[in-house]
Amino acid sequence: MTLYLGLNQKTARKYQAHYLPILTLFPYAKSTPQNKRALQFLPQATHVILTSPSSTHLFLSRMTSLLSKATLKTKTYLCIGESTKERLLSFLGQVKYVVATQEIAEGIFPLLQALPSSARILYPHSSLARPVIREFLYNRFTFFSYPHYTVKPRKLKK
């Protein structure tokens, strides 16, 4: 018997594994300063970085309840991995996107290097995200990077 401990049920099915996530996601309240600022920044953003299916789900669930899909469809999405792209498309349907070929944070760098310096980038991420993407954005773009959720261990029943 194979156990899949991650958050993506589709991946568990792909490997015919039992789905037993060991983490729980906790989105930050809409009223937090960073979520309010993201909502203000999003209309002027040209690009949005999406780093995982889970982050994409939380981000788009919130934003589609606060903004029109038409507004969200004006953005170009930079996705880390095919699963992230699939989650994006499940929310917004036909939309502009580019997928990083390397499914790690650094995989997004070539996509960012191809953007004009006038790009305005929104980067929602976990509170536990490594700082590499944010550091790459400094001195290159106008951007807003913010944690919109945290991750905690799930209590397993004995």
C-alpha cells in the first residue's frame, strides 16, 4: 500500500496511492493588511505568479469572490508546473499563461527574465515560501509579494 502525504488528490490518484495529507492550509482573513493591499494591487498587475495548485486554489477562490472573472482574465499567469496550470484553468477557463518547465521556485526565473521591466507582478504565496522568487523580483519589477496562507501539521487520529 502506497501513501501520498501531499495536498493534491489528483497526484495521489495518478500514482494509485492512498490520499492522507499531513498538512492543513489556513488562509489568512480577507481583512489582513496584505490581503487588502493585494486586492488594491491586482487591477494594475499585468502578471500573477502561481506556485502550486493549493496556493492557486486559495488565491483564485478568494479573488473570484471579490473581483469579476473578466478582471482576472486580463492577467498573464506564470505557473510553476502543469498541475498549477490545470488548477488555474479549472477556475478561469481560457486565460493567458506560461508554465515553468522546472517545477521548483527557480524554474520561474526564465519566465520572469523574458518580461519587460514595465511588468507589474502580483505574487501570492505561503508564509513558509522560500524567499528566492521575491529576491529575484527586487530591483527588476514593480511587484507585490504577500503571504496569503500558512501551513500547519494535520493532527492524525491514532
